[in-house]
Amino acid sequence: MENLLVVLIFVGSIVYKIYSNYKEEMEKSAKRGPQRPPIAKSQPPSIPAKPYQHTATPPPIPAVPARKVQQEFVTKSNIIQDIPEEVQRVKESRKKHSKIEVENTEETNKPIAFDLRQAVIQAAILERPYR
């Protein structure tokens, strides 16, 4: 029972100290802050609110009709006549080279034999968990 009385006095002194520090801080903050008069809640705001005014949307801009352009149809006979012989030869040589490249890439794109089991075993050997 005596221990309980000592504990209560100790806790009471701590609570009193906290309360007194709180009061001191409130007095300091009152001195620091600007003096403002208290605002009464029943008073309406000093600046009246303006009612919402709807602004009319501007009229849409009329679209300008597109001009119709007559297109000339291009045929192979027109193209062949306009292209010089040198250009035709270069195009043909490019086609031949591209065919050769396609054939070479088909040979190199063969599937590679891959054994997952063997790869896991080799990875375990190379990166041993214990050392």
C-alpha cells in the first residue's frame, strides 16, 4: 500500500509538470502570434459571393470544303518509260542481292538444339552454392 502511494505521487507530479509546461507554451505562443479579434460565426462574410454566370460557347467554325483534285492513274507502262535504263539495272541487281540475303538468313535461322537439363547441371557446376 505504501508503494502504491509513492507511485501515485510520482505520476501526479509528472502530470502536473506536463500541464505547467503546456500553459507556459500557450502563453509564449499568444505573445508571438498577431493579435486577431475573434470571428463571430453568425456574421456573414464581408465579400458577397458572385452568382455563377454561364458563358456562351462560341459558334462552331464553318469547315472549308476541300478542293477536288483530279488524280492521274499511274500504270506500269508509264513508270517503265520514265525510268532510265541505269536505274532499272540497279533495281534488278538489288533484287538479286536481296534474294541471296534471304537465302542466307534462312540457313542461319535453323533451330538450335538446347537441352534444359544439361544447362541446369552445367550452371550448378559453375555456380556452386557452397565454397
